Amino acid sequence: MVISKQHFEYNAKLSDFGLAKDAPEGDKTHVSTRIMGTYGYAAPEYVMTGHLTAKSGVYSFRVVLLEMLTGRRSMDKNRPNGEHNLVEWARPHLGERRRFYKLIDPRLEGHFSIKGAQKAA
């Protein structure tokens, strides 16, 4: 079977980020509400309530953007105290222009679009 390019719409989709629900097994008839997910990507409201929303996925995607901007992992226990969780570390820097530059991966050595990085942040 030959599939031509016209069959694809090329709409990028990101999903999962480690989130999952357990399906019923055997004689069980309900879906587990046990919280699942990759720590560091799961939205706080999902962790607290167990309910996934579109905002949960947006939160996870924003964590990925932060990883790309900073060159850091979402969770890194090898970093100093206060820097283990990327979102918690980055949050104070996001609102202030002077502190924003502390977010950018130093390995970029200034070779990046400031406007692009600010939009991503």
C-alpha cells in the first residue's frame, strides 16, 4: 500500500507526558483514580484532584518549553536545594525582565532570539 503525503495533515500533537489511567482488569468494572504521571510534568491541580483537563496538558507542555530554554531537567536532585524542581526554580525569574536572563541555558552563549525566548517563557 502506498500512502501519499496528501493523506497527512501534519498537525503536531504532544501527549501523555507519562500520564495514564489504569484500565479495568478481570471482574473489575471501574477505572482506577490512582494518580499516575511523570513527576515534574504533572500539573499541581491534577496531582491534588486526580482530574485531567486540557490545562493539565498545557502545563506539561510548558514544562517542556522551560526545559528547552534552560537546558535543565524538570526534576534534578543533583542540583542545589531550591533548584531540584525546574518550575519552582524558574517561577520567580519569569515575571522580571532582569531575572529572565538567568533562565536561559548558558551553553547557548548568547546565540538565541531574545524575543523568541521571552515568548516561550
